Amino acid sequence: VLPKFRGSFGGMDLSHLVTIGLFPSKRKPLSAADLAYFQQHAVDAKLAEIVEQLAAQKPADPFKFIADAVLKLSGKPAAAAASPAPAPAKAPKQEKAAPAPAKAEKAEKAEKAPKAAEKPAAAPAAAAPSTDAEAAIKAVGDEIRDLKTSLKSGGLSTKEVNENDEVKKLVARLQELKAGGAPSAAPKAAAKAAAAPKAEPKAEKEKGKKPEKQEKASTALAKPSKGGGVEVKKADDVALWYEQVIKKGELIEAYPVKGCFILRQWSYRIWELIQGWLDSEIKLIGVENCYFPMFIPKCYIEKEEDHLNDFAPELAWVSKFGNQDIEEPVAIRPTSETAMYAAYSNWVQSHRDLPIKLNQWCSVVRWEVKQTTPFLRTREFLWQEGHTAYADKAGAEKEVLEVLELYALVYEKLLSIPVVRGTKTKAETFPGADYTTTVEAFIPATGRAIQGATSHHLGQNFSKMFDISFQDPADPTGKARAHAWQNSWGLTQRTIGVMVMVHGDDRGLVLPPRVAAHEVVIVPVGLKATSTQDDRDALAKVTEEYRDKLTKAGVRVKLDDRDNSPGWKFNYWEMKGVPLRIEIGPQDIKKGEFVMAKRNMPPTADAKVAGRHASIVEDVRKVLDDIQRELLEKSSAERDARLAFVDKWEDFSPNLNAGKMLFVPFCGDPTCEEGIKAKSKEEAAEVEVAGGLKMGAKSLCVPHEDKYNKACPKTCINPDCTSANRSSVKRRTMFGRSY
């Protein structure tokens, strides 16, 4: 099977293979350079598979492992003194990633053989493909798909994947095989490798479709075409719809590092508007901005091990610079409590040094291993984090709720999204905090809740650890020390993702005016080929006048005077979610009026509102206020229709599976909560679930508002509850599926 492997395997440096195998974290999947190295030395895909087995099994004698595996492939027995070669490891299950762009149509066409090559000629010489040829074609096709998947999982864009040298070589080889070329040894070996079990889409197994056809079907959905509208309806596939909307709406762009995304200017402006409002509000309560380094010393991490235990799997470490090891590795901040509180200890000597109220706008890194989704869950994200210290507990606790209300207003006042204010259960409390308060939003399209922002009361846990203490003014001896009471609170770019999920529709983004980069776009209409130059000049003058008046009044406005057609401009700005479009033409100028089209409504006559030239600023402001209010009313109605008060367990799962958030009597015990999660997941296994995700329910918060606590039973809803508080429940807890 592998006649070329003699001595040092066709001239290949065996140490190189072992190095790759023994250090899979360095090169996994194998890079294009490694694959090129294999080809250069006549090493086919099968040996590459052996190396991956080597990486997975890490045998004591890696050189012997490779030698035995090659002998086994060639049908020869292993050396007598040698132990049997390890059985090939199963191909590792691919990590589930966020919906990635599928293969480009260009590559799709390249993978298909020309029609002339697919149909054998009438001459006897062009017989039907042999079994070997069919196997080789399938093997190379599988190899192309596997390589593309591997490259994409490494963060490459579709264009970069299709331009990869190895992909091009394999596509050329596939065309050659389909045109009647003889199968080489490499495809035969690859065909054998392809015989191993492969993960296939469920729909493909059920319908028995060929992989190539299935791939083409998914491409039309997953890879948004350039230009045009959204190709997937929100009701049909929320994940693919979301991916297309944020790309076509020009919010994000892919980036080579998996789990990281480029925030384009359209989304960053939204973040700036949120940032600007919140920053001004926290300054009104005495908070000041600062900046701490992004690197956290290992000694700080070890000092607060309990706090960072939950972050440990996601900590990113810097251990080298150039080719040199750093004497003490440093972590890239996942949050800044440990970094900031050592400084607080130096700054506080007396109660007069308090309170300290600091905030920083920055990014943090949490090396997520779960599925990443732009804005909602990424490895690096933007946020603000406030860290305050008080001499008294009452002052600290007052601030916790003040900040929580500001977060609620970010959602309700700026983003037009209703939230539930509440306190997390013990199981969901921030590590190191006495308690955590939260605002919880709801995504009707998936029937899942999402944590909007959190404000934590840390008590004296961190101040005792970092010795943030001062001379106790109540002690007459002057010797006693008191520790500070602390809070931390944060809001992230997740706000943008929640806004898109709640308000977006099948035409694209729908932006609330208060966070839109352009609240208004002016589009000149009504010009024809026969229009006079005077008409054109008059229209240009009026549109510029409108722009200037609105800008002077503080309205963010864009005049689109490009030479694209009005219809093209309508679609473009609708996709980007601009709240209000002003249409004006020569006839409107003569009447002294214009037309306003509201983005939050379907494109019918009801979405059009007339305005007068003389009162343009007042008319536009009124309609913008109407849009902001209507968006909140609509999202509130959709959420409220999905709230359920449940008192008995038999009603829990049916309501949960209908995509609702539930207000239930709950004892608060973490063990009981785990039981509810497991039980609800088990009961969802055999039934249809709104949103399709059959995960268990988790506690979201204990709501603060009494309207969510009506007629609360005293007995915990879990029939298997063994908590001491089982029969002494005081308030309802909100449960649901969550992001």
C-alpha cells in the first residue's frame, strides 16, 4: 500500500513527524505547510492520519508506533519483539462552532466535473468509471470537504480557503479523476481512510443524499450572497438568519482567530452611543474612569483562586516573548477584580479615603470552548467594568441597585427591550460575591432568556483578601481596622446582539433611533431621464437643506445622493436598519411636503407618514419618538405573551417547551436547582420544543418587582426537593432556557 516508505520514509525527517504528533496543540489541525511537506516527500493522507493518531494516543515509543502502523498498512506483520500497534483512534468529534459561511459557489462549481467529463463518450474506450475510480473520486471529494472544514475552523475566510494551495490541488485532482484520469495511490489510501465512520448531517442520513448535493443545499443558506436581501427567514432558522443579518447589515466581519470578530463601524457606533449614555449617567453618581493593565500576574490569580476557578478553563496566558520564556506567565484579564484591588489596598488608609468609584471601558478575553456567536459569546469582547469600595455596607448596597436600574434603562430606554430586574440564586451568583443582581431579557424567536447585565455586591470578601482596610472610626482605641464594602458591575457588547435578535426581521436590522448611527436617511426620488437640470438642482438644494436643518437640531442624518437607483438605496438602508427614511422628489417640493417611511413597520402604505417642509424638524422628531415607543411596546407584548406562572411540576415542562419563561416557587437550594435542570431536560427529550433546543431549565433570577410574585405557593415546585427550605418559599423564581 505504501511502497515508497523505505528507510526514512521517502526522505522525510521522522523526527518532524513525531514532533507534530507529540505537540498537537501547536499544529492541530495540520497546517497547509505540514500537508505540503507530506506531499513533497511523497507521504499520502494515510500517514497524516497515523500522525494524528499518534497525537491522540501519545505512545511511549512514537518512532515504533509509526513504523508498526506503516507495516500494518502494507500488510506486513510488526517486528516480533514489538508489541502490537495500537488500533487507529476514532476521528475526534469536531467542536461545534457558530454557523460558519459554507463553501463559496465558485469552489462548488470547481468541485463538479464538466458535463462532458461526467458523461462517458460513445466510443468503447470511454467505459463507465470503475469501482476504483468511483472510490477515488469519493475519497478526494471527502478530503476536499474535510480540508475546507479544517481550514475554516482555524479562522480562515471562505475566500482564503478556496485560494489555499492544497485545496486548489485537490480540486484539480478531482476534476482530473472525473475526466477519466487514473486514480493514484494517494486517493486509494484516502478512500480507505474515508471508510472510517464520519459525522453526517442528520437530514443527509435520513434522505440518503450524496454529500456533494447536501453541501450545495446548505451553502445557499449558510453563505450569504453579496448584496440582496436576507435569504433565510427568521422563523425558519434563527441561527442562520442572525448570521446573515449581522453580515449583510455590515455589523461584523470574520477574523482569522476563531471566536473573534471585527466590529465594523456600523456596530461600533451603536456601542459608542450606548457607551456615551451610560458613561454620562455613572458620572452623575460620582463614578470616574480609569484604565488598568490587561495583564494579571500569576500571584494575583493564585491569591483569589476561588474567584477565578470558574474562569480557569477560559484563562488565556502569555508565557513567551520572542523565543524566550517569561519568568512568571501573566494572564490576559477575564475580569479585573484581582488587578484593581491590590492598588485599592495601597490607596486606602482612612475611612476618609472612601468611597472609591472607578470604571474602565476595555476589552476582556475569555477563551470560550463552547460555540461562539458574534456579540453574544466571543473570546474577546468589549465591556465596561465598575469597581467601587465603601466604608459602609448601606452605601454599597444602595449603589448596586442604582447601577442595576441604569442597566435596565440601557435596554428599555435605548434599545426598546423590556427586562426583568432580579437577584440571582446562589447557584448563579458571581464567584466571590455576596449576591448578584441582574437584568434578564428574552428572545421570542428562540424562547430563550439572556442575561443583559449584572451588578454584584461583593461584601468584604475581596477587601479582606487584599487588605483594603482602614482605621475603624468607631473604635475609641484607634487600633481596630475595618474592611471596605465593595461592588463590581458590568455591561457588554452583548447588548447589540440582543437588540438584533429581538427587533430584526426578514428584511434585515431594525435599529431603535436612540442607538442608530443614522436616525434618518434622505433619499431623493422622482428624477427621470427627461427631468430638467433645474429640477435636479432644486432637488439637490432642498435635500441638502433638510440635512443641514436636521443636523443642526441634533438628529443624526445621512443624505444618500449616490447615483444608485432609489429602490437600491431603499433596500440598502432597510438592511442596515435605519429607523426613518425621508423620500422627496420634484413634485413633493412643489407641494412643500415629503414622505417618511418607518423601518419598524412592514413596507405597506401604513408605514408612510407625510411631513411638511415648514415643520421638518418637529415632524421627524415626533416620528422617531413614535418608532422608539412602538418598538418597546411590540417587544414587551411579545415577551409578556411568553410569561407563565406555574405552581405544579406537571405544568413546568409543557410551558417551558412552549418557549416560555416561568415564575415558580423555588427553595433556592443549588442541589435542587440541578435536579430541576436535569428533570426538565429529560422530559424534553421526546417532545417538540419551541426553538428546537432541548436543554434543561435554569434559574434566571428572583424578580424584584412584586408583579412577578403574585400568589406564590410556599412549597418548592420540585417534587424531589429535599431542602430544609422546601416548605418555606417566600418569592417566585424565574426559570427558563438561557443563552
